[in-house]
Amino acid sequence: MAKPKSNQKREQIFQAGLKLFAENGYTKTTIKDIAQEAGVSFGTVFTYYENKAALFRTCVTAPLREFKNHMHDAREEMPSMTLTTLKNLVKQHISFFMEREHYLRVIQYVIGQPERFSEIEALDEFADEFRHFIQDIMRTGMDKGFLPKSDPEEVSYGYLAFLMGMRLSFTDQAKAHQTSAFKNQALRLFGIQEVLQ
Amino acid sequence: MAKPKSNQKREQIFQAGLKLFAENGYTKTTIKDIAQEAGVSFGTVFTYYENKAALFRTCVTAPLREFKNHMHDAREEMPSMTLTTLKNLVKQHISFFMEREHYLRVIQYVIGQPERFSEIEALDEFADEFRHFIQDIMRTGMDKGFLPKSDPEEVSYGYLAFLMGMRLSFTDQAKAHQTSAFKNQALRLFGIQEVLQ
Amino acid sequence: MAKPKSNQKREQIFQAGLKLFAENGYTKTTIKDIAQEAGVSFGTVFTYYENKAALFRTCVTAPLREFKNHMHDAREEMPSMTLTTLKNLVKQHISFFMEREHYLRVIQYVIGQPERFSEIEALDEFADEFRHFIQDIMRTGMDKGFLPKSDPEEVSYGYLAFLMGMRLSFTDQAKAHQTSAFKNQALRLFGIQEVLQ
Amino acid sequence: MAKPKSNQKREQIFQAGLKLFAENGYTKTTIKDIAQEAGVSFGTVFTYYENKAALFRTCVTAPLREFKNHMHDAREEMPSMTLTTLKNLVKQHISFFMEREHYLRVIQYVIGQPERFSEIEALDEFADEFRHFIQDIMRTGMDKGFLPKSDPEEVSYGYLAFLMGMRLSFTDQAKAHQTSAFKNQALRLFGIQEVLQ
DNA sequence: AATGAATGAGTGTTCATTCAT
DNA sequence: AATGAATGAACACTCATTCAT
């Protein structure tokens, strides 16, 4: 089954799935719920996605592309990286992880049940790529002298852990915009101490 | 719930529930699975827990007590805290979060679906208590001079985020014992730079 | 409930429910049994009725409408009532109560367990309406002189009791067609003595 | 299993069963409920009654003995029967049927589901005996001249129908004591017209 | 392409019964 | 005699999937 059909409905269903899988997990989310949220009829979901598992797979893997593009772009500009560039990068990461709430939840849902979902493989591969990306940044920063000596692997693990954990360290929406607080902490992981006034 | 019954079976069922809820989530885990894992018959699960939700609630909230005890003990010894004590504390935290894999997964599962599970309240309260605990440590350390000036609230959020995220930053068991790498990163969040040889 | 769906299946399920609830009571009757009796699949029952209780409610209350129509029609012709008309009416009532065996059983089942089934309210209301109907007939008959003086309320209670009890006063089908015997007795409740040859 | 055991507990369980079977039917009534109502422990019910069905059978059949004794006694005094004696008898019957609410409900429950409960046989036999009893009274009364000519079989059917139906002709407890109204109606079935003042 | 009625496997839960204490 | 923990068959109900329209 090719996918000429309406790309708009396809997207509506995707967004509905992302939201509901994030909020209720895989099993609790029903096709009926997704159809309703997407504003399409029950059977239409099956017109665009072969089955529930296929829709879930799409929700988990499709958004990765965007972040991969980000890494690709950032790599190209790495030779001219400065401390300021790094700070901006960290800020971008934090914003990305804080804003894509639905997507991040789905990711963590899958990582939390690795034996259950085969999608874990795509996420593993992505995490690996991201850590290597960070390690390259670390080496660049240490070479250029704007980062203190650290073990790049340690930092890459710690930084990813931190990004993944941010959204789990509080639950009330009120705190959701404290990006700057997290930014200072993230920079410390790179060995950068902000000066307190 | 001071039922006479067999506390051993109660515990078996609890452990089975903890494991399976962690691995498969709430809905995917069936009572039949839990009974099998616990080595009891189907109906026996209902002899010890009113229903599936009650067993889940127990799995989420009961283990909190142990960590609350830890915080209580650590508070009593806070007046005599040194940098070494703090390092040990951090090491304990990392070990705790890395070793209680099943429990941590369940926690993150609930935090990831806060609208769905009312157990989130107990976790919110606990997170609050933990952050205050860290903030008090920060103040003590800054007073005594073995911690650099930082915003205690920022650090407490960052540190909890880091602990919560550790287990989500990799998925292969092989990496699960890199406690020391994480320890260095955690100390950086407190403003402590280890000297690299 | 103006669902499009197939009204034929809806009716099949209704009839199956009426029969089985009558024969086995509410709890003993299973949805599986009803589906089988109706010649539909298990899940289809739930396509037409929200749940077992809703189907039961329909079985108890829907048939009342027909008898209410009967009373409405009879009221319109009450001004021209004669002894012969009354005799015909009584005969109709007896036939109705003797022929709708399934329905009458369900009614009596509910009346026998009034605390258990909320449907009792609709039946209460109906019984009230029926007794008032009989009382109006009594008054008409006494005014016109073809009924002897009696307490209309007493008669209405006695007559309803008699109608309800007919089907309970024997159990073998053989006796089920003795309509005429019951008719004579019913007329006596109105104060009419048939002359024995 | 003989039944030396405690007759008091046996009776408590019997009464509890009678009440709950009457109120909720057979399937809805649980052994646990009965034990609770009887004030004994769960397992004790099985000490006195082999199983649920055996207890139910006892509830249905045991009380018949009392009414059979009544008929036996009344038969002995039949030769000296007068209109006044008959009126008293009718009054007794009405009182009996109105007062033994739990028992009557259970009876009607069984009669309503004759294919389901084998106890129906004992009830059939009893109804037969009762109708013959009434027929003998009719003949005595007609012989002695205090009853008008009627078909004894018709009257016996009608009278039993009336007695069985009384409790089904209203549902509110308020009306439960209108014994006298029913008495007048019952006498009409025997062909006796009370004179209205 | 879009729909939703039909299906039945699979779920949580109840409860009569057994039996060791 | 009295108890209640253990068991698993049986139930109401949900929901992914199919398919005729």
C-alpha cells in the first residue's frame, strides 16, 4: 500500500497518536481514541497505518530525523565553535527536550520497556550517535581551550542522562519553563562554572 | 492492612508485580502473568491485593519508605558533614538509582503518564522532599566551605534530573556498572571538579 | 436511542434477552447465551446494548408501552362502556397476562427483588396507572348500574393481584389455556356472579 | 453426614439464606454474604449444608411442612365448618401469605424459573394439595348451604392465584398491611358478597 | 478513500468449593 | 466443629482487526 492518500489526515492521525501514546501508553491508547482525537473516523486510521503497531513505530522513529538534521548541521560548524556557540547549543538542546513533551514521553516510555518494543533499536542507535556528537564537541572544546580537561565519554553519558532526566525531575507544569536553571547545571557537566553574582 | 495471611506470598506477589509492571507497563501486565511469576495461583493474587490497581499502588509507593529512611538518617548526620561524606552520599544515591532497576522503571513509568496514575501525588511529594534534602546539604556545604557558591534550588533540580536520567541514557546492560563515570558527573553538578590525571 | 445500525439484530437480541432473563434470571443468563439464542456473535450484543444491565432495562420497560396504549384506547371508549365491554376487557387482560409469559416472568422477577433492580420504579408507576384505570372503570360501571357497589380501590388491588398471580398458581403448561375458568373468577372480583347451569 | 452439630447455627444459616435468596435471587447471593448475615464464619456454612444448592433446597422445601400441618388441622375441623370459620380461614391464609414475605418471594422465584430449579416439583405437589383442600372446603360449604354454587376447581385456581398475586400487586411497604381489603376480595372469589354500608 | 458493524480473543474479577490447620 | 487461604472455572466487557458498503 503506497501512501498517495491525504497527507493531512495522515499527519492528524500521527499527531493524535503521539499525544495519546505519550499520555496513556501503548495498550491503554485505543484506535477509537486516536480517531476521535484526530477528527477522523474509526476505520480511517487503518487506511493510513497498517495497524496500531505501525502507527506507534512511526510515532517513535519519525521525529528522530529532525534531531539528526540538527546534529548534521552542528557538525559542519564545529570547526568554528566557541564557548558562546556551545552555550547556545546547550540552550537549544534543553529547549528541544523541554518542548517536545509528547515525543520525549514516548521515547522514555520505550526506553523504559526495552524488551517489549523493538523500536528500542532505533533509539539505541540514535543515543549512540548523540553521544559521539557530544564527544566530538568535547574534544573540539578541549583542543581550542574553552573546555577544561574531562573524559569525553563520561561527559557524554552524563549530559544525555541529564537531558533525559529533566522532564522527570518535576511534574507540575509551573516549573516547566525554568530553562535557565537547567542550563547552568548542564554547563557544569561540561566543566563550565558560571560565576554567581 | 494488617491481614494475617502469609506475608511471604504477599511479598512474592509484590516482587512479581514490580518486575512485570517495570518490564511491560500496567495494562500489558496481566494478573495471570504476575501469578505465574510469583509462583502462586491466579486467584491468590486477589487474596492479598484487592485488585490490580491496589497492587500497582503498592509497587509504586511502598518502596519510597526505604529512601525516606535514608534521608532521615542522613539529616541527623548533616552537622558533621564533610566533602568525603558528601561524595559517599552521592555514590550511595547513584548505586540506589542504578540497582533498583525495576523500581526506578516503575517510577518513571508513572511520572511519564501523570494524568493517568493518581500515584503521581506520592511521587511528587517525595521529589519535593528529596530536593529540599539536597538544598539543605548544599547550604551546609557552602557554610562549611567545601562547596562553591551555587543556587541550591538549581542544583537540587539538576541533581534529581541527573539521577532520574542515568538509567535512560543507555539501554545495554553492559554499561550499567559505570557508576564511577556518573559519580564524577554528579559531583560536577555540585560544583566539584575532579582533577584529571 | 436512534442508532442507525440494524434494527433487526437489535430486536433479535431483545427477544433472546427477554426469553433467557425470564427463564434463568438476571445473573444466570450470560451474554454468551443471549448471543447464541439471538444468532449473533458475542460482541454484537454490545454493539446494540451498552451492557447487560441496559439490555435488561430494555426488556423490563419497553413492553410496558404496549399495555399503556391499550389503557389509553380503553379510556377513550369508557363513556360507552357496558357489561359486555367490561367482560371483553377482562378477557383481554387475562389473555395478555397468560400469553406474554416471558415478559410477565421478567416483571415478577423484578417485583420479587425490588431492592435489587432500579427498574422497579417504572413498574411501580405502571401498577399505579393500571389500578387507577380499573378504579375509573369501577366508578363508570357503578354509575351506569351494571356493577354492584364496591370499594374501587379494593377491587383494583384485588384484580391486579389476581392477574399477577394467575401464572403462579400452576406450573404445568397443560393448564395454561384455562382462560375461561380464570375469567369467571376475575368477574367475581368485580362483584359479577356468573350463573352456573 | 448426620446433623448432630449445633442446631442453632444451622437455623441462623437457614434464616440468613432465606432472607438473602429472597432479596437477591440464587446466583447473586454468595456464601460469604450468607455467612456474614448469619454471624458465622465462611467455612461454617459448609459444615451445616453440603453446598449452596442444598441450602437453597432446604429454604424452599422445609417451610412447606408448617402449612401442610395447617391444612391437616383444618381438614379435621371441616365437618363443623361454618361461614365464620371460612372467613377466619381466609384471613389466616392472607396473613400467612402477607407475613412470610421472604419465604413467599423464594417460592415465587422458583415458580418463575421452573426449568431451572428442581425444587419446583415439591412446590407443584404442594399447590396440588392446597387446591384439593380448597375444593373440599367448597364442597363442604355448598353442601351446608353457606356457599353459592360454583365450580370448585375454578375457585381453587382463582383463590391460589389471588393469594400468590397479592404481594406482587404493590411494592411499597406502606400498603403491606391492607389485609382487610384483600380479605373482601378473596371472599368474592368464593362467591361471598360483603354488604357495603 | 472512508466508514463503522461484526467478530472473538483476551482481560480483570468473582465466588463455590476444597482442605490443612 | 470451626476457620479462611488457595484455587481456577466462568463471567462481563474491551478492543484490534476485518470487510461489506
